[in-house]
Amino acid sequence: MTELASPQRESVEPPCPRSPGTSVQEYLDNDARPVPAVLRYDINEDYGTAPLDVERYYTREFHDREVQKVWRRVWQFVCREDHIPEPGDHITYDIADDKLIIMRQHDGSIKALYNVCLHRGRALRQEGGRVGELRCPFHGFSWNIDGSSKFVPCAWDFPEIDPSDFPLPEAKVASWNGFVFINMDPNAEPLEDFLGTMLNDWERWDYADRVVYSHFGGIVDCNWKVAGEAFIEGFHSLATHPQMMEWLGDENTQYDVIRGENWSRQIVPQGVPSPTIANHISEQEVLDSYYETRAFYTQGKGRDLSVGDDGTPRVPEGSTARRELAAHMRSALAEMSGSDQDHWTDSELLDGIQYFVFPNFYVFAGPRTNAVYRFRPYGNDPDRCIAEVFLLAQAPADGSHPKPPEPRWLQPGETFSDIKEIGLLGPVFDQDMANMPFIQEGLKTLRTPGVQLARYQENRIRQYHAILDEWLARD
């Protein structure tokens, strides 16, 4: 692993224009708390302006190459450690044709066993839960939770099987910050090497003390990359999420892209207006809109902030909406957690500090209730994908880690807005997902040389596809 500590990073001025609005770094100059070095670098290394070929989004040939050269070789997030706290606890994880069982062992370790009976190929488990063995419903072959053979029915009729050497195949497993990853390539590099210098960034944010309080998802009619790309740029907010313009600095977003890494970052400033309306809105209107938007979608109960009995707070003379919102967030978190939250910067309390790890792990940093996104193919259909969101909060003050709730899958006719406990995030997701099927259809109609991307605001997408191409080019 490359040893490059975050404080040693040197900002690199992008080789292209940026929004004329106030930059993230300028907002950080006025933060109410000392800003750590991890938020002070600003690097966006150029990936040019060449269009992307469209076949990568819908052809069977490209999908099959991704399965063989990416999904079967890359590290991918499967669950949180809290999903499987006790021996025998497990979840099932499917990716294209591959099915795995992620199982907690008696010694506390975790194994990823291929979910298939070695007799006739029947899946051993259809869902997660807790078991004392893995028994095939077809003929009764069974294995211990560590994958070792437990029972071969009519063993006299299988002279070729040595029960002492008949284990279930395994994939590699590793954990980071409470997240569990698997890799089906036995020769894969260690997870730490794959995550690279991002590990240094995260020394400030300990997610081992986080718990999943909501997990939801659905099937979307688009390629998994079409869905994933929408969440590594804020350029679409102006047209897709106009209700957030008064308190979301969409064009001001900072995008950090570093060659040679499998990750990128964006910092979306909140509590500030979009540059398109910044000259026509007051600080009080910014703060009012922030609260009113949440109250409209959450019946007054936001995930982190809600309006009190005294109504919307006021912005004192000489202060800003951003500073007041951060102060309110500190107080709310302290009350919820029962511990002091005074050291957190305004940026960590408000901004969308999102890290993306190739190919499909999206995690937000900071102390508040934050989200983790995951997008993956739906079976072997290049025109459909599974979109999931995990919402994480600080663990209870008593140090307990409640087992996460079962995932809620959208049923026909439902929308993300129907999941009331996720508040504003539901309508925002619905706005995003409404675009996806039309993008998938449009890509098949495109007659230009390819998909054209913004040089700065969509450079994370360019890096994303450059990494994808590198994996596809490997032997």
C-alpha cells in the first residue's frame, strides 16, 4: 500500500475552469472549528474530454466481460459486521451468476462460502438468518457453518467423495470500518492495498461505532453504471432537484480525483445557496428553506434536524445560515448521542463528503446520520440493476449494536417517498430514479461519437471508466 498521509497531499489546481461561485475551500476558511488537513486538499487530475463509448452500458458482450474481469476479481461491499453478529448468522449475496453466503464463524471470523450444493448444484440458502448447518433441501447433503462437510447421504454410493476433503469453496473476506467485503479472486491484492490512500483520510472517521437503522432498495430499469454515475456528480441537481437550490451549493462542489487510486471524493457544500441564485437570496431565506424543505417531506421530523416549538431559528446579524445550521446540528447530535460533539467542523456536520470506491461502494463521511449507496447488476440483465441504500447513525450511548433491520424492497407501485422514515432522501431518490430508464433508452439511440462529459464536474465519472477499462484489459 502506498504510504501517503492525507496531511501531506498538495492541492493541484484543475487544468480547467471551475464555478465562479464560492469554493468549498473558501467556505472552509470561515469554518467555526479548525479544519483538519483531510478536508484541505483539492486535487482534480485531468482525464481529458474524450467521449465514452455507449456500448458499455447495454451490450451483452460488455456485461459478460464485466462479470468475468470485474465482479469476479474486485473487492465489493456485502454487509456490515452487525448484520451477522453471532455464529451461524449469515446473509446471502448475489452478483450476476454468483451466489455467496456471508457467515459468522464460532471464532468470530467471517467466511464467504459459495451458495451451492456440491452434489447437484442446488442453492443451499434462499435467504439470511441463523443456522447450525448448511443443508441442501434437495437430497440432504450438509456442511458445517465453516464449510466443512458434515453429512453425505448414502455415502456408500459416492466412492469418489472423501467427506474429510469435501468443503464448500470460499471467496476471500476482509473488513474495514465495520464494512465487510468479499473478493472471488483467490489471488486478489489485500483490501488495504485496494483502498489505497483513502485509509489515511478515514483515520478521522471511525465507523466501527455506527449502526444501520434503515436499509432499502429496489430494481431500476437501467445499467448499474447509469445509476451509479448519478451519485458521483452534483451537476444534475439544478434540473433534477430544484427544491434544494436555496441551500445546496451544487456548482460549488469540489471533486477530488487522483490517478492511480481506486477511489475519488466529492464535497458538496450545504447551508449555502446554489451560485445560480446566490445574489438573490438572504442568509435567513437559506436557513428557512433548509428547514422548510425537510419539514415538507418529513412532517417536521428530519433525520438530524427539525423545527422546534419556537419555529425556524433566526440568523443573528453577522452570522450565516451555514454557521447557525452547523451549531444546531452539533446540539442535536450531542442530545441524541449523549456525548460532546463540539470538535466537529461545520463541513463535517453539513456537507456531503462522499467517497466512492470502485466499482460500487459509496460512503459519506462525518458524524451525522450518513448514507451508503450500492449499485450492482440485476442478474445478468445489462438493462436493469439493484439500487440500495444503508443509513448509518452513531451507536447508542450504552455502546450496544442493535442488529440492522431487514431490507425493505420496493414493491410494484411503490416509490422511495413511501418510506417515510428516510425523509427528504426518499423524494430525492425518486427524482434521480425517474431519469434512469430514459437514460438507458436514450443511450441506445445515441448517434454521436459517445457520451459527452463535463471536464471538471464529471471527472469522477471519467476516472470511474478509466479504472473499469484497466480491469477489462487485464489478463
